[in-house]
Amino acid sequence: MGFEEIAYKGLETGFRTYAAHVVQQNKIRFVFASPYEPSEKEMSSHIATHGDGVKDVAFAVEDIESILQKAKERGAVVMKEIWEESDEHGKVRMATIKTFGDTVHTFVERSGYKGVFLPGYRSVTTMDVLSSKLPPGMLDFIDHIVGNQPDLCMESVAEWYEKMLQFHRFWSVDDKQLHTEYSALRSIVMTNWDETVKIPINEPAPGKKKSQIAEYVDYYGGSGVQHIALNTKDIINSIENLKSRGMEFMTVPDSYYDMLRERLAADNFHIEEDLDILQKLKILIDYDENGYLLQIFTKNMQNRPTLFLEVIQRHNHSGFGAGNFKALFQAIELEQMERGNL
Ligand SMILES: [Fe+2]
């Protein structure tokens, strides 16, 4: 996807529990970790239960003490109290609390730290030979991260974010709006005070057949991160580049674009991008009177039908593609049917 490895820790750096590779693209950083030791429990059992997935969604914070103190007073489960790590580039303070399922949030107070990632990591400067010959991914920052919950667990998780992290509700949608003939879901988008972090919380709603959220929960073994949306300023070039790099995306039927053209004409709504190109790339469009968003979803990132990614471009539109859920559901359901799970 056009990420470059920037840092590493493992046996060669004197860290013996797990290997960790940090990849970065603009403001997006992912850390991929794999345990070394057969006796290692935390990471091994996470992988055994959930398969590949998101274990930790880390937040940069300015005042770790007051954030942790408030969360603790309100009953948050602390996985690891504040600890400090340092090297020649400075010091970082961190603490980890539990959120939905086996997912955790690590707070990272890195004020003044000058190293490439975190203390203990060695910087990686060798460029990937193939990657440097391919066009860039053009992905800028994490737009939102979605957490899937079992049936009737969404509200309590949304409340957890209000209570523990002082988040508020940004947007929500119920199953009357989000359903197809077979499948339905409810969603509440949680956000922090200055609305820089967005965490939509989903749960399945009853339908004729198994909801994709229920399918996720079955295969993941409970609550977990369903998708990570990556923001771009130029989705057409980004998706052309990512496809030429070999990235695979969900497709939608051409009927989606027939219906869209009719709706756009009826609403007299203008989109800057060429609709034929958007259709060719299978990029989805959602809009209201103020603006629009363009989005596309990758296929699952691993064998289990659990985690996937999204690429999103916003034109004065702060929604999450509710108008696309139906088209998206229908596309997902085609694949669910192929897997024999619909
Ligand atoms: Fe999304």
C-alpha cells in the first residue's frame, strides 16, 4: 500500500519477547508484531483466538497522568500502569487500558522525544527494492477506526468512551436506515473533544440472514476492530496507484452507478471528479446538501473475514457513507454468499 518500514525492534536490538516492524505513510503508522517465545502468552493467545487483527489502538496524549487518573476513577481496566522508556533521543511515558473485547488503548506521551518511533526501536533506512519503483499510495492519516460488537453491546461500548475518555457522540444510524433484504446494522460514532479521533461502534441488527457484523464477531471471537479508514486528498490517483501495486478492493455492481447518476441528476448535485473514472475504479460516493465523500473498501487483510481497510476522500462531508451501506452490504453479501455464510 506504499508504506515504508521506518523502525524495528527484536532479537537484534536486545528485545527477546516479540519482533515489531513499524511501517509509515505520512501520518499513518502501523506496528506489526509477532511473538518469539513459545512461553509468551499475551500476544500468542491473541493471535490464536482472533487471528491477525488489531490489538492496540494507541493515542498520542499531552497529559497522561490526568487522562489515566480520570479513566481509573470511572472504572476503566488498567492493563499497564504508567511506565517510562528512554534512550539517547529522549523519554516517552505510556499506559494501557482495556477497551472492547481484547482490544486495548495505549496512551503515548512523547513530548520532546526525538527518535524515529519509540525508545528501544532501531531506525530502518533500507528502502524496499520493489516498493520504490511503484507509484505512491498517497494516504495521509487515519480518518476513523471502527469497532464491531456482538448483538446489543454497542450502547454500552459507546457509553464506555463517554465515561472513560470523555468522548461524545458525533453521529449515529439505526437499522431502519441501514439494512438490506438480508442484513442490518446499527452504528454510533464516538469522538474526542476536538473531534480528531473518530471511532464508530457497530452492532448487528436482526435480518433475514446473518449480518456481516455477526459474521465478523463469530470469526474474530468477539468484539474487535473491523476496519481502518485511511484519508487521501486524491482518491482517484491513490486507488489507481494502489491497484497497480496489487491491492485488491471490493467491487460494487454497475447498477450502483446507474442509480447514483439518477439521484445526482434529480438532486442537481455536482461532483468534481469524473463519474466514469469513479465507476471504473469502483469508488463509492455519498453526499448531502453540504458536500460529499468518496470511499472504497479493501478485501479482508487476512484469511478470516475480519479486518479490512478503507480509503476515503472528503469534500466538506463529515459522514461515514451511510448512503453507501446498502450498496456496500449488497457487495459484501455477494462475497459472504461465496463463503457459504449468508
Ligand atoms: Fe469507514
